[in-house]
Amino acid sequence: MKKLNLICVVRPKRKVREIKNTNVKIEDLVNRDYNGITNNIIATDVSYIKAPNDINENHVYLSVAIHHKTKKILN
């Protein structure tokens, strides 16, 4: 290969995937009545945002609460 100036490209190794336990049973608190009057469902998620230079930490948190039936953001 050196005589012919050939280059072999080696693929990077794949990362080992985490094995997750999918056999977990969780109680159904909503009772599958997503748009009913009886359930007042609020969903939330936390996002990490890279912090500006004037903050000592590496990131800041952003959490938004959304009402499931009206799809509006709550204050």
C-alpha cells in the first residue's frame, strides 16, 4: 500500500448503547382521560442552555409548564 500511495480509512468504533429496563410498570394517574374535565394535566421539561460568559456556571436551566388540554404555557 505504501508503494502505491494507498490510504486505508478506518471507521471509528461505535459507542456502546445503554441497556434500559423497559419492564417497569407505573400507575396510570391520568386514567387515559386526557381531555376530560376531571384531569388537570400539566406537563413540564427541563432544558440545559449554555450560560453566557458573565455567569460562573457552565449552563443555566429552563423549565416550561404547559397545560395539556389548552396547550398554553402557564406563568
